[in-house]
Amino acid sequence: MAKLNGILLALLILLAVVVTILSTGAVRSLHSGFMSVVSPFLNVGKAAQEQIGSVGKGLRTLEQIDAENRQLTVENRELRATVQILQDLEMENNRLRDALGYMERSKFRLVPAQVVSRDASTWWNTVRINRGFEDGVEVDRPIITDKGLVGKTVSVSKNIATVMLISDENCKVGAKVEGTREQGVSQGRRISSESKGEIELNFLTKQAELPPGAEVISAGVTGGVFPPGLKLGTVKSFRQRDLDGQALIEPSVDLSTIRDVFVIVSEK
Amino acid sequence: MTRDALSCLGLCVTIFLALILQEFIPPLAGLEQARVILVPMIVCYAALALPFPFMLLAVLFGGMGMDLINLQWVDGKNGMVPEIAPGATIFYFLAVGLVCQGLRVLFLRGYWWLFSLMSGLSTSLLLLLQFVFISYRRFDTGGIEWSAVVLWRVFTPGLIAFLLAPLFHLLAYLTGRSLLPVGSRSRVFG
């Protein structure tokens, strides 16, 4: 028996080592396959959660109206998001900055999606949405709402995708402050007790002196993930550091309560 | 053997359900956004209640499940890479499982609180190791940043697991008597 246990232990360790040293492509396939298996359960869980919430609010008899209302809300938000992008395009055209290129970049095709669940991990800020490669979603696609930027897709399976929120330390966005020449790189904080999330805008000039309330938008780095003009949030405070200036940004989207989002799947 | 195999199967299903359930439990707003994490508790239960080969199976299933559902992709030198390699939690759960196997005799004699203790410790230690590891990976952006929030997020889930473990044990007894090892059932509740 002891010999059998030893063999099984060795097998488990071997298997764990093999899994640990798998190539990135193999891990992505494994992860995608696992999430495809899990996604029906997550969808059922979300439906159950909504059902419970609906019962709690006493809206059980208004289910159909509620569904229709939600569909219209989604359409409305999609239209508002599109309008915002078109407004950005108009503004950029007015400034005569890279007009032609910006027009090309600002024509997005949006796929509406819903947040299925929020990652249960403690140290990362991610959510899962109910769209995957079947819907044309790929890795590194920006996620937005009508209020601004939410994050980007980091893993995609058949019909579910994981979105890294802009409040995650690993999500870095080239950003600029409206009305100034200040540009920097935004990223989330590793540890934040704010449920809405907090973002830092680093590498600003020391003399920036940004006023609270100034709008921060994505700068649209060449070859980057995020197109220009997407709103990140507003400046909460500014401080000088030894070598640069740092602004604390309040996200324009409440990342703790988002439900309906849009994936920018392509630029025409 | 059949009873143990069934117990293992039941606990693997429970681990899977816990993986899903965890996703829908919101962070605890009043406790610095700490999360409720259930899987280490169930793995501990399997490791304390089941014989060695079945413990290994539960460790493999729980570790792989935790790694894959929490897998985080970050920008690397050549595209996106997992921040913590899948398989890491298998090693961690294996270490926990081996300790639990050493305590198994006591658990089967009725020292049920060992389950609570191991659940709390293993949950907090897992979070602590994750934090240290990602801090090491992100050393260029600040290194380890200790704060009261970190401690809350490490120790609160452990405390919750510590408190939930007896309830889980009781629930398992009430709902699935045949799936529990005879020793623990008779000593603790019988």
C-alpha cells in the first residue's frame, strides 16, 4: 500500500510539474476549455442570482416588462456609447489632429455583453462577460460603457471572456488630461479599499498641478489596445513625487456595479 | 474502498460547486473587500477524511480548478502570460493535504476542530502566498506593499473558513451521512 501511495504521489507531482511548465498556448487552450465547461454553470448562477434579486424586490409579476425594459436599456446604452464615440470623433476633427486616422479608428463595431460574475480572487480586479470567440470577441479588446472605459479582455473562450478592469494594477492605459498637455500611464492600485476602484495616473510632469475634476481620457497609443478618446475618469487629487507627478483618478464607471458593457470588436 | 471512492466523488463535485459559488459571493464591503473562499476548506476536509490516494485526487481536482478559474493573464515579454502558473495551487494543496493526512488519525478519533484550524490556516496561507508571489512578479512597480488592507484580506477569509468549517461538517453529516467516514461520524455526532 505504501508503495502504491508513493507511486501515486510521484504521479501527482509529475502531473503538476507538467501543468506548471506548459507552453503559453497550451495553457490558453486548457484555460479556454475549462471556462467553456464552467460557463453554463456561471450563466445558471447568474440567472438564479437575478431571480432571487427579482423575488426580493417583489417584481416577479413584472418579469416580461422588466426583460423588455432591460433590453431597451441595453440598446439605449449602446446608442449612447456610439454617440459618445462620434462626439469624440467630432472633437478630434475640430482640433485637426490626425483627422483622417482618427476617423478610421473611431468607427467601432460594438458587441453588447453582460457581466456574468466577478472574479472571486482577492488580488486581481476582473469580471467575466457572457461573450466569447463565438461572438467575435478576441483577447485584448477594449470594454466600454456609455460612461467610459471599463477594461480589456485578457482571456476568451467559446462564450465567456475575462475582462481585466482598469482598476487592476496590470491594466495600463496611455492617458491624457483634457484641456492640458499632460500625458501619462494609468494603472490600478494593487491594494485599494475602494469598492469602485481607484486608478493612478503616473509619469505626469511635476508642475502639472491638475485641478480636481479634470477629465482623463485614453490617449490612443500607436499599436496599443485602447483607442483614443475613451473617458477613464476625473482627477481626484494630484501630488508631486521625486521625479514625476501622480494623479489619483476616480473612474467614470462604477466598476463594482457594472452589468451591461460593450466590447469593441473591430475598427472599420 | 467504494465508500471512499463515493466520498471522493462527492467532495470533488462539492469543490466544483464551491468554485462556482465563490464567483457569486460579493466581496465583504465592511471588511476591506475581503472575499469568501471555500475551496481550501473542502480540500482540507477531503484530506482529513479520505485515505491517501483519494486525498491526492481531491488535491489535484481542487488545485487545478482553483488555478484555472483564477488564472490571470498579464503582459509578458512575448505577449500575455499567466501571472501565476497553473499547477502552483496543486503543489500548495498537496503540502496542505500531506499535513492533513498526518492529522487524519486524530480527526477520525473526533478531534473535529482540526478541520476548522486547517481550513482557516490553509485559506489564509494561500492568500498570503499569492500576495507575496504577485508582489515578487511586480517588483519593478513597488515590491511588497504591506498594509492593514492586505492583512484584512489575508486573515478575514481564513477566519470565515475557520467558522464555516464546523457548519460544513455538520451539513455533510445531516445531508449525506453515507458519504462521511465512519470514525468521524460516530465520534463527533454519534
